[in-house]
Amino acid sequence: MTRHALALALLMGCSSVAAQERTPQLALPAAPAASVQQGRTSVHATLLGIGRVRQLDTYLSPLQYRGPQLQLMHETLRRTRWAHGNVTFQTLWHGDLAYTGNDPDNVHTLGADINYDAALHYHLIGAAPPLPAGPRATPPAPRFRLLAGPQIGTTLGVLYNTRNGNNPAQALASLRLSASVAAVCDFRLRRQPLSARYQLDLPLVGLMFSPAYGQSYYEIFSLGHTDHNIRLTHPLNAFTSRHLLSVDIPLRPFTLRAAYLCDIRQSHVNDIRHHSYTHAFMLGWVRRLVILK
């Protein structure tokens, strides 16, 4: 009996030690994977491009100018927790620098401007699953998505004509409220995953600065002779639209983005006609960052 009791006690002790050794291994979490999934993804894209622009500003000249234009664009996309995670916040910085000439190529214009736009896009089609209440993991996105929402933006810039003496420059300054629509499609081409997106931004109402025809900036800012220099804009007197088509190509160790930009800007206020038609091709890279908070 003593031998049997001793053997039974020894067996139970060994089983208890083995169970204690296995229990911590089952309870250990996968720390790296957990830290990656406790956040939402923000997408940052930087693009450089070159294109052609056709410009007219009757305050400076009645002639149309054409020439090359450099483009720089930076975009940030971040999914919010509003409307069960179906709202995306977009910011877009866009700058350009142009050197244009008239048809005889004996007069030139230098132009530069910077644009900032911020938009809230709601997922109309292809809404993503709701974000979980606990760990903030980003659910996989559907293959096709249609988004729309409001956008607010501003533009600051200048045009300088090399021939004019009294009024050689024209300031560009505007605020706008736009409607923005975007369509995104994820697909594969010969096993290569691709993501195509088209975005249309259409200003609906805004404000812009414009001198009166023949009015100098000296009269406005030095003498204080204003003449309805802040004007209300809408599609009837300032039809403007921006079309952006891009394709993301995942490569190792980054994602390449190729894009085409068609930027149409027009206005007819204070008896001054202005238009700028841009067609540009851009190339850049995309980074995806995890927001842990």
C-alpha cells in the first residue's frame, strides 16, 4: 500500500508541474501582431509631375499664354470613426509653377499658386464593416467603393507678366465650398494587385479677390479705392472642376502611384476673364501608417 500511495503521489506531482509549465505559454499574447492591429491606417501620397497649361487673364493681357507647368501634390487619407467608420477625411495640398508665352513667344508670364482642400467622404457604395469597439483594427475594404461629401478649399497665387509696366502682376486668392465624389476599384492584372481611383471636385459657391478692369493695386491698397473687389463665385461666373485619376501599384518595399490631373479653372468677374487649363502626368509614392490612438 505504501508503494502504491508513493507512486500515485509522484504521478500527481509530475502532472501538476507539467500543467504549470504549459499554462503561461497558452496565456502569452502575440505582442507584435496585437500592436499592429490596435490602430487605424492613414494613407500618405506625395506626387511630382509635369504638364502643359493654357492661361488667359485679361487684366494682364488679352492674349492667351501656353507653356510647361510643374506640379507638386501631397494627399492624406484617414478613416474616421464617424457613421460607424464609413467617413474618410482627406487633405490635399497642391502647388504648381508655370512659365508660359504668347503665340509669337516674345512675351512671357510666370505663375505660381498653392491650393489646400479638406474633404469628408461618406461611403455610399461598398461601405466597410463597422469598426470594433475594442481594439481599433481596420476591417478589409470592399473591392469597389463610391464616396461623396463636402470639401472646403482655398487658393493663393500670383501671375506676373514680363512686359506690363503699370500692372505687371495679378493676385489669385479664393475660398470655395465644393462637392467631391470619388470612386475606388481594387483589381488584379496578371496577379499584380492594383487600385484605381477617380475623384471629381466641383466648387459650388465661394469668394474670390479681383480688381476691377483697369484698376491698379496701388489704388486698392495705398489709396483705399475699393470697387467690389471681393466677389461671390458660383458655377455661372466661375465654373471650375478638378479631375484626378490615379493607379496604385504595390511594389516592394513601397507603393508606386501614377496619376493624371485635369484642372479647369475659370472666372468672369469685374469684367475680367480668367482661365487656366492644366493637363499633367504625375508619379510618386504612397505610405501607409498605423494610428495607434
